[in-house]
Amino acid sequence: MSNKIKILHVMAGGDVGGAENIFLEDVLALQEHDMFEQAVLTRPAPERIKALTQAGIITRTAGFSKWFKFPTKRALQKLTAEFQPHIIQYWMGRAGQYAITGNHKNVAWYGGYYNRKKRFALCSHHIVLTRDLYRHVVESGAQPDDVKIIHTIANFPEQIDAQPRRELNTPDDAPVFLALARLHWKKGLDILLKALVAVPEAYAWIAGDGPLKDELHTLAQDLGVADRVRFLGWRHDRERLLKSADFCAFPSRYEPFGTTMVDAWAMRVPLIAAASQGPAAYVVNGENGLLIPTDDVDALIEAMRRLINDKELCAKIVAGGWDMYQQSFTKEAFWRDSLDFYKQVITS
């Protein structure tokens, strides 16, 4: 008889996105540990399914229609009967609405400030990304011992080929600010474009897709910075972009956590972050990043100029970010915290 902890993950998110990246990287990391056996029910996202199946994870798909839930619940019940999990983990609020009962424990995963009673009514235990999300879930009535902070990871290969700048029509000596973000109002990318006007030597690489794609292209044209902005679409090789870029810009207006800052720390790239919820809790200004007010173009301009002109500051920020990464965001820390929590769940 296997002593492995069997986890069935339910992911109703889109093809790409920050939380979707966390899901995939966390599940793949757990698969490398000899204490876990996993299965996944997900929407039909080709890249995700390819990565999961290549890792040897049982993977099934469902539609996750919010209007007609029965087919997805039936698919979940079928996979549950086949796999016999100890735990079913629901990633984000939509997935939690398909929860089923049985001889397993239900675990909710919070990447944002979801309504626990509405979204995760059948979940007895809760995983959160940040200290403030922990507060949010406990204040909603969950028992403190049933809520666990498990940080995301940045798990990049040891050997990384940098994105060649010539392929992106970017001079080798130009300061490059990389933004990894969905093209959405929450991400504050308009602030980055406006700041670029006052930093004429700098280029911006924006890797992401979303509803503001056309609007941001138009704004870059109107501001006269389009010749220094590269819209890259969604990329699955952000480590190559980080290795080639000089700085990481993270101007989000709203961000419960923000995996971009962990990526920057892991890749030793100096970080500028707006003080939305997640970055404000983890970025220490001048120590592991520059923390600026949200929606503040002038503050972003000043921060960009400081990094471009102060190599000692950049080195200090890189060292502080690397220390933060080593303390909380490595695969080893993730394995330790996950194993402790899942053991607690199945014995509670």
C-alpha cells in the first residue's frame, strides 16, 4: 500500500494568467516529491495539459460552465471515484463552486480575496498566498489552524539562454524595463507607458495579453513611445526575458500577491513595485526593491532613473531580493510547508 498523499486538483481558470502559472508550477513541483501522487481536472488549456501529462499526472478536462454545472460535477465525481484522493484542492473561487463531498478533505486555494462562504462553502481547510489573505480568511470565520500560508515558488532551470535583444529590435546598451502582466487596468501598465516619456533612453518590454491590448497600443502611440515599447504577448519563457532585461517594473494598482516580484528576486533583477496589497507586504523599500505609491507616474519616473543611475543601489536590491527568495520562495520551502499542511489536513 502506498503511503503517498493523493491530491486531486481542480483548476477552472483560463489558459494563461498569474494564478494559472502558480497552479502549474506548484503542481509540477509537488510531482517531483516522492510523498505525493496527483490528478488534475482542468479546463481544456493545451499548454497546461501538455505539461501535466508529460510530468505523468493524470489529467482530465471539463467545461466549468457557470450556468450548467452538472457535467463538470459529474466529471469530478468520476475522476474522484477513479483516483480515490485524500484531498481535493480547488484553485480559486470558480473551482470551489464545483466542490463535492465524499471520503476526502476539501481544500480551498486563495489567490485573491474570495468570499469564503460563497465560493468555498464545502472546504474545511484553506491555503493562502499572503499574510493579508490569511487575515481575510480567518476574519471570515475559518479556524486559524485550518488556514496555511504556502508561498508560491520561482523554479527556473540552472542554465537559461537570455532573450536576444536584436530579436526584439532593442539596443544592447538601452536600459530595459520588463513588465510581466495581464493587459488589464489593475496592472497599471498605462503608468509605465506614461513614465517612459520622461525616461527617453529606456525601453519597455511588456509580456502579457488581455482586454486592454488595443488601448495600450494606442496609448503608446499617442505618448510617442511606441518605438521603445515591445508588446510581446503571453510568454512561457519569462526567465529568458528576465535574464535579458535590466530591471523589472511591477506597477499594479491591485495585486493580492504578485508572482512577478518573486520571479525578479529569483533571477536577480532589480525590482520596482507599486504598493498594492501583495508588494506592500513583502517589498522593503531600498532593501529588496523600490516601493512606490500606486497610480503615481512621477514616483515611477524617479524610481526608474534611480535604478538606471545607481549601480550600488541595484546591487543592494538584488542581494536583498535573493535573500527573500531563499528564505521563503524556493522549491524546498514549498515542499516543507506543503507536506506539513497536507499531513495536518488528512489527519484532522
